[in-house]
Amino acid sequence: MVNFITPNTRGGCIITTCHTPWARLLVQWCLQKEFAIIIASGIWIRRAKQVNKCGKGYTELRQIVNHLRSGGRIVITMDVFTDSKNCSLKFFEKECSVSLLPARLARIANVPIITVVPELSNQTIHIHEGQRLDFNHSISTPGEIMQTLLTYFEKEIRKSPSIWSSFVQGSLSKQ
């Protein structure tokens, strides 16, 4: 049910996506295929017992960086917003605070960030690789990197709103 070509990288990578209506299926697929570590918190840790990385604490962050440096992959959703004023950015014309974790991990581990967009077509979820950010030559701040990623996802969601679970849930609740 999932069609995804493994990203072409020499080493590890951080794969970012937005919340999709197919999140449960994609998490299960990642776990069964041993494709990547899912960095999650809250309800996802309770839903999938094997998802046990929150990206918090020194020891856990060191394990994640070592995993990336040894060629591993992690998956992080980009549209996770907090009440803190960690990093205030724009997403759909709204001011929101995001975690800098993806950008900081990529820089520390010296791995690229790869955006992916899942789309349902012919009863299969096709995962398309989108924008790739390589930090070997980048002097951007983590905040600028995160804004670039959010802008990419906003553009993709505007093209195809059904890829974003917030749109789907909102449209279903209006019926």
C-alpha cells in the first residue's frame, strides 16, 4: 500500500513531512520495514509502542545523532506547533512557534533534510520526495531553515489540500 523510493543519500537523513490522513499507516510501515526512527510525542507514543523517541534529553539526542551519522533515517512532522516562543514563524499567514529540532539535528549530524509529501492514488500511498536541504555549504540559521521547510509544505498543501490531515478533519467536521 505504500510506494516510497528510499532517498538517495550517502549517509543518514532527516525526512520531514506534514501531518497526513495516512499517518497511522505510514508509522506502521516505517516500523515494519525498519525504515526509520519516528520522532514523536504525545498520542503517537501511546499508539505505536515501538515509537519511543521524543527528541528530548541529552542521552536521547546523542542516540539520534549517532543513528543519523551511522546512515540511519529519522522522520519528523513539521507542522507541530507549541505555545512556547522558541521560534516564531509563519504558516498559512499565522504566527506559530515551532521546534528547531530538525534543523539543529541536521546541522549537528551533518545530514540533509528531505521533505516528502504522501499522496493517495490508485489505492496506494505514493510518497514523493520534495525539497532537499543540504547543510554542508549553508549558513542559514535554524529559524530560516525551518521557515523554508514550512513554506514548502504550505505550497504543497495549497496545491493539494487533501494531503494535510488538518484540512481533511476540518472539511469533514463541516458536513
